[in-house]
Amino acid sequence: MRYHFDFGWLAEYYPTLIKGVLVTVELTLIGAVLGIILGIACAWARALGPSWLKPLVAAYVELIRNTPFLIQLFFIFFGLPGIGVQMNEMTAANLAMIINLGAYSCEIIRAGIQATPRGQFEAGASLAMTRFETFRHVVLVPSLQRIWPALSSQVVIVMLGSSVVSQIAAEDLTFAANFIQSRSFRAFEAYFVSTAIYLALAVLLRQALAVVGKLIFPRRVRQ
């Protein structure tokens, strides 16, 4: 039996696809910005923070890095209501992505901090800066510049991983593809188009992050 490929009928579902793309972009932007901020805070805690805080952050990082993102999402959306913490699907999806990226970006950023020449810490101390002030004004930007390509790749991975939020009925691109194929029974076309869109989003996101990196870090770090 030959399969007749037909993409023309997808025109009536363009609003659904566009909505799915916008939701995926929204999740990615919120997750990336807040996740990186969380990662910076955790990296500081692990590398330069007080001794009592380091094991707590290490436990968080190991827990998130060694459990599936889908289970983390289900725990937030289905598990937390069991102890009275209620939230809608978009809030749960955003929180899961922030927590997940925070853990991974923590280790990436910490690697950049550990690669910082010791002299930069000593320079901050000679100016009577606290450890936090030294981190903020002397260490952070060069560290981020060193690891920006790796951090950008992790953001792209989290964007692609966001496809699982459709499992809690968040109306992202995967949710849109599932909806279309359930109505049309043309799974090949629905998932082919959604795959192409994810590919385009990943390429565009990587390019956008490269541009952001050039704007934030106009000069290369000199060792």
C-alpha cells in the first residue's frame, strides 16, 4: 500500500502550530533566564559560598542531574498538590525547566569559576572586596565567557526537552502535534512538520545565543 503524502491540509491547523511554537518559546525564555540565574547562584555557593551551604547545593545538583526530567515534572505537577501546593500546567512546566537548567548550568558555570586564575581572587582581596564582591565584579563575567558555548548548548537541550511538558497538558509544540494527528489521523505529516520546527528553533536559538555572547563578551579572556 502506498502512502499519499499531503501537507496542504495542515493549513487549517496553522493557528494551533503557531500557538504551540509561542508556548515553547515562552517556556524556553523563562527557563533559560531564570535557570541561568539559579545556576550562577548555585555555582557561587558550591565554589565560594559558606561551608554549610555547599552540601545542600551539591545535593540539589546531584538529585536533578541523576533523575529524569519527566519525573521531575510529574513530581511538581502531580506530587506537590498532595502536600497542598497547587499550580497550573504552565507554572509547573516553567518551574521544572528552571530547576533542571539551574542544576546543569551550576556545574557548567562552576567549571568556569574553577578555571579562573588565582591572581584574580587575590586582586579582589587586595581591594578589600568580600568573596561575593570579588565573584560579582571580578570572576563572574570572565567565567561566563569561558563556558558560554557549553551553556548555550545546555539551553538548547532544555528547549528540546521541553517537549515532555505536553504530558501535563501544557500546550507546547508537541501538544499541538499530538492534537493535530489525533484529529487528522495523519501522524507522519504532523510529526514531520513539528520535527522541522524544532530543528529550526534549535538552530535559531543557538545563533541567537551566539549573538548574545558576542554582545555581552566583546573581548576574549586573556589567560
